[in-house]
Amino acid sequence: MKLTVNLGEHSYPIYIENHILAGAGSYISQVFKGRRIMIVSDDNVFPLYGETLLSSLSGYDCHTLVLPHGEPTKGFQSLPTIYGAMLKARISRSDLVIALGGGVIGDLAGFAAASYLRGVKLVQIPTSLLAQVDSSVGGKVAVDLPEGKNLVGAFYQPKLVLIDPTVLDTLPEHFIHDGMGEIIKYGCIKDASLFETLKSHSSFADLKPELKDVIARCVDIKRVVVEHDQFDTGERMLLNFGHTLGHTIEQYYHYERESHGEAVAIGMYQLCLAAETRGLTKKGCAARILDVLRIYGLPHACGLPIDALTEAVTLDKKNLNNKLNLVLLHDIGDSYVYPDGVEFFEGMGNV
Ligand SMILES: NC(=O)c1ccc[n+]([C@@H]2O[C@H](COP(=O)([O-])OP(=O)(O)OC[C@H]3O[C@@H](n4cnc5c(N)ncnc54)[C@H](O)[C@@H]3O)[C@@H](O)[C@H]2O)c1
């Protein structure tokens, strides 16, 4: 299955096929005419899939950099290691960087590709569910600073994205949850029929035969949103549904308790519930979201007093002048931006 992100001269194809990794070379040869490639991956993913990718690239001069897995690798301090490896491999502006991994590798290698020699070509091969449905599409690349996540970054579109759903067979369950949080989000904000598909299954295992189509649906939703708002000044905000509360929950527990997907799940449900009581969302939506969260083993509450959250939201550097652009649902599949302040959360009790 092929989708094309239409962004003028920065347009690119996304292919979604089971076992596409083994044939990656032939897709890459369509967008890259050079010889030298730097593959950036992590120490979980490369031992599982590095050899398959390398075999498909046998005609190229391939170099690899395998970094430790996990969010700390996305720190700014990893950049000199990557630039150093690229210099050592004599990567020039006409060469290629391939990011093989989850969102951490995609964002980090993507930012390195965007900045090294003012930009070298990038191919994304996302291997986590979250990276396949979200981070590999749309061109946001970034690294973290000690002061916070994603504080240094760029908009840098890849030349190609290759999505192989079969690699998810080895993805730990915790990270399946992260991806499912985002998939449910897409249904909520843009696609009632995707939401119903998710609801019609009994678990992730039960959804698996349809996973390729579900991933494609999500990528297509993100594609359209990105085409309308490449630089995140309007419609792209809808992708943040559940994320304001979610980020606050993650931060409050120092990223040690709820995973990102779990925090977003709680954020989506609680926000919807609060919006229903204010007449801003059709009654019953929160209950429908709760049903789907339960199917995929995601939480809907974390027992935190709302005061703690409003304080954290107020302190968040991104929330200047106490202004929040909340993403709410009119109904499942139909979202809108609702500008308000932290007062919105007041009176919610425990979240
Ligand atoms: N650029 C964007 O638009 C965007 C959007 C959402 C999230 N993000 C970023 O994405 C990052 C999170 O991404 P993530 O959840 O993929 O994290 P991740 O890259 O850390 O991957 C999760 C874990 O799964 C492992 N893994 C990945 N694929 C695997 C596979 N197929 N088999 C076995 N193990 C595998 C990784 O080694 C890692 O331990 C965050 O830094 C976040 O800020 C970016």
C-alpha cells in the first residue's frame, strides 16, 4: 500500500507492507541515487532487523551506528557521536541517513540528518507502533535538553518512509500500549469508523489481522493533517487531543509511572468527561472512549487530584499567559480547538 505526502518539492511516499524490510533496497533505490548510507539504530532493534536491512542494501556502501535504546539517547549530547560517526564514514551531502528504530531513533537521526552539512537525505524505517502511526510521518525531528523534551528540533521531511507491521511482533507490550493510545486518538479526532473498528475487536491480538489497514488509516489521517498544516500553526493541533493532560501526568510522575500512551489515554477520557459536563462534547463520548481503552488495556484515571495537575499545567513553559488550546470532540471522529485557560480543569476532582 502506498500513500504520498503531498508537500510540493518535499513530497514523499510511504509504503506499508508486511515484510517490506527485506525489500527495502529496491524502494530506497527509487529515491536515492548515491552509494553511501549511514544506518542509525538502537541496541534492541539492530540485532533483530539490522541484518535484514543490510542484506537488502548489498549494492551500497553501508555504515552503521547502534546507540543504546531509550529516551536518554535522544539527548542533545548524542549529536556529536552521530556527527562524528558520519564524518568518519565520510558521509557527504549526496549520501543518505536511514533511521531504523522507534521514535527515539527517528527523531534523533532525523535531526542529525537535518543539521549535518545543512541537511542530508533521510529515510525513516519506523519499528515501534508509535513511530509507525505517528512520529515517522510529518517531518518533526528533535532532540531533548536537560530542561525538557523536544526543545531543539526542525521540520525536516524524509525522502521515504517504509513501514513493516511484522516487526511489531517483537515490540514489548508496554510500547504496544503507547501506539494504541495514539491509534485510538486518531479515531476520536478524525475517524468514527476507525473508532468502531477498534471497538469491534476484543484485544490487540484480535486486532492484529487488521493491523496493517489500521496503521495505514492512521498514517493517512496524519498525512492529511500535515499537508494542511506542515508547520503546526493550526489544524495539526488536533493531533494533541489528550496530550495536554497526558504530558502533565507524565511530568508529574517524572516519566516513571504512566507510559506516554497511558497518560494520553487518561487525558483523552478525562478531558472528554469534563467537556461533556460543560456541554462542549456530545454526551456518551467519554463512555465510548472508556470502552475502547478497556479493550486495549489502557487506563482512564490515575487518582491524581486535579489541583496538582492545574499547578503543573500553569508552570509548564509552553502554556504562556495561562492560555491553553484544548482539543475537544464535538462527537467521536469530529474534533475542534477550544481556547481556554487552566480554569477548564477546575472542579474536575481526581483525574
Ligand atoms: N516526531 C514526532 O512527530 C513524534 C511524535 C510522537 C512521539 N515522538 C517521539 O517518539 C519517542 C517515543 O517513541 P517510541 O515509543 O517508539 O520509543 P523508542 O524509540 O524508545 O522505542 C520504544 C522501545 O521499543 C524498542 N523497539 C522499537 N522497535 C522495536 C521492535 N520492532 N522490536 C523490539 N523492540 C523494539 C526500542 O529499542 C525501545 O526500547 C519520544 O521521544 C517522542 O518524543 C515524536
